[in-house]
Amino acid sequence: MIKYIQVKTILNTVKGSDDWFGLKYNLNLYRGCTHRCIYCDSRSECYQIENFDHDIIVKENALELLQKELPKKRVRGTVGFGSMNDPYQHIEKKLNMTVRALEIMREWDMPVHLITKSNLVLRDIRILKEIGKIYSAVSFTITTGITLMPVLPFITDTEDNIISIVEKAKEYGAKYIIPAFGMTLRDRQRAYYYDRLDEKFPGLSDKYRAKYKNYYSAGAPGYKKLSKVFYEKCAELGILTKIPKYNAGIGIQGTLF
Ligand code: SF4
């Protein structure tokens, strides 16, 4: 179901430093996410998003607020699209909220980082390249079988998988890959994930419970070895393992990954 709401503010300043993406501000035009990744951390209780998978809430006055709030920001810094949901929801094709927000970013010369799993981002490549004269980066999430590794015997060639992922990324021109060897697990997000696992593999969640208890960070088994393989391969192929962040005066044009 699509719902429309009015919000009071739209551009949130990131507290502290964002080591992953170097964001200064966060922008979420929608609430909820129709991509429905079963491991999504945005289902956690702290984010207070009810019906995460079924309702898309459109912040109807978001663009109007953005036009007002952006000129008041004293510090130019990277605006992150997609921290709590994918900025390319299915409804984006019709509503064009993300592309219009990008136009506002271009108007005010604001650097942008965008994270997505949708190829709808290709629609906006031209404008992202224009913003790239200041700074723009697009990161694509690639989910692997590593989160299922603890108990699925048929995933045996994971080191080879890692090598082939890095090689493919190189082939397609990726400049960076930020690795995460595992996933997060907490409260209702954990419960949702375990339910989905049990639908496909009855009883599998019991093995997770035994292994990860109430931990928030669930590292993939053998992640030290896997990360060694990953970093060595990236070094060999010249792929960065951190995102090149916006630095005033330095523009990185059209950075992908
Ligand atoms: S695309 Fe991102 S925000 Fe959306 S469900 Fe998947 S992990 Fe969650």
C-alpha cells in the first residue's frame, strides 16, 4: 500500500563521522522498502517502521522542504541517499522523487552518495555525472551466500566466490568494494530473518540461535581467512576497499561501486 505523509524536516545531519561513506547528511524520501531483502536491518525496532515490507510511505512535501533546508546548511558535505531504504523504490518510476532531489543537489553543488540495488539508477546517470563534477558515488549492494554459510554444506567454494566477485567487479569498472563478512541480527529484524530461513530450510534458524545467541553482529565463519583473500585480490587488481570520500576541492567524476 502506498501512503502519503507530511514531514517537518527532511535533511538530517549525521552525528559524528561516517567512516563507511563519509556522509554529512542523510536524505530519505520514502519510508519502507519494497525490495524486501530478508536480512534488512531497517526492520529493527529502533527505526519504528511498521509494515516495512508492505507499506511505502511517501514524504509528500520532501522536495519542497529540501529546497528550503539545503541553502541553510553551512557546511557542504556528502548527502547520502538510501540509508534506510532504497531510493529507487518501484513507485519512483512514477513519482520521480529521487531524480528531482538529485536536480536540487545539482542546483546547490552538493556532493552525493547513493546506494541502491535497482537498475533504475541508470535512468539518472546523466545527472549523477553532472553532480560528479563536485562528487558523486553510486554503490551497489551485492549480497552473497556468506550469511548462509554456517550450516549450508553446499556452499563450499567461498574463497573462489570472493575471488570471482572481485574479478567481475574489476571487469565492470568498479573503483571500490566495501566488504561486510556477515550481517546484523537484532529484535524483530532477527525474528523476520529466522522465519524466512525456516520457510526454505526448516529448523535452520535453531543453528543460528545456537551460534549467534543475542549478538548484534553475526560474522561469517572463517571471515578472517575470507577477508585476507578479499584484500589480497583487491590489492592485486587495484580495487580500493574504502570509498574515496568527498573532499572539498576534489571532484571524483562518475565513481561507481
Ligand atoms: S534494498 Fe536496502 S533498505 Fe531495501 S530491503 Fe534491501 S537492504 Fe533493506
